[in-house]
Amino acid sequence: MELRNYLNHVFPGLYLKPSLYHQWEIGIHFELGEGMYQFTDEDKLNLNRFERVYSQALSVFHDLFSDQDEMILVTNVYHRKSYKKRIKPTKVYDRFLKNKKLKYKIRQKTLPFVFDEEEAEESYISQLHLKCKKRDLDYLLLIKATCNEDFPLQPKLGEENGSYYPDVFFINTSKNIIFFIYDDRGCEVIADKKETIMPLYKKYKGWVSEFKRKEIEE
């Protein structure tokens, strides 16, 4: 089943963009690195915080994706039409694919820009997706890159080059779950059935804000 057909069937009406949690009824929003600031008192990057963020995000990923699960890795690369030097979409995958043979199975589609209406005519989305398994990815590097969006840390998903930072979505098609890390502050998990992610919520309940906790439990 192709990506769009899968989404239409399992997550009808959902658009792969940040704030999945607000688009779908069954979901969890986790806060990462809570209680630790990004900078030290000496105005240097608080690397201890980022290590904690990486560890939390990786823990959620491992709980959501087993070695046997089928998955689709989706990347939205945001471009401005007027900017000549752009991120080459396939380069997003060069660094994070262990199974290099899969590079030739990446599918790409151009989509309309879905954020600022004023920029909609000047921008577009190059969306790539790849069917794979956990073992095909260097997922630790990829997860770190998604968390490093706003900071001068490596690895990165690519230079801005007049574009917005890419978004990466991990879709578990075996369990019907979507995992999205929006940056170092947090991540979202949605599913087609609440029973699928209830154990995850119970395990990491402490990473959910009190306000969101009440909302989720309702």
C-alpha cells in the first residue's frame, strides 16, 4: 500500500505536518529534557540536556518499533521556489541509511506548502518516503538530527539554504503508529487505537505535562 493510500485508510484526514497531536484524537505529547535549560549559566550549550533528550526520544522509538515491524520513513523538505541553492532531498537519506540499496527505492512527491498562507505561493514541499525496517536505518543519528534543529550540533538533516528545516515522520505500518520529533523540546505519538499506545503512556507518564495528562486521560 502506498503512503497516501495508507494514510487515507488508517488516518483519514491527517496531514503529515507538525502538530499531529492536534489533528488526531488518539495521541500523546511528550516533553523532552523537561527541567533542564538548553544553555548553561556560562551561556554555553547544555550538552547534558541534549544527551537526556536523545535518550528519551530513543527510548520512545524503541518501545514503538520492534525489529520485525514494517515502517515508512517520511521526510518533508521545505523549499522556497525563488532560492536556487536548495537542500537536495535525497541527501537527507544518504547519512542515515545503513542499507544503501534502499536509496533507489525512495519515492518523492511535490506537495503544496501547508503553513504560512502568505508564503504558500512562494514555497512547496518535497516529500520523500521509504518503506524499510528499523535495522535499515542509523536511527540513533537520525533521531539526534531531528532534535538538533535549532542548535549548532551534529548530526544535522541539512543546511537551511533558504529552506525550512526538514521534518521526519516514523510510521509503523504494522502497528499503525506515527512518531514525530518536532525538535529538542518534544515529540508526538498518534495511533489508530488507544490500546496500542496506552502502555507507552503509562511507562512515560512523567514526561507528559499535567495539562496534557488530563486531556489524554479524558
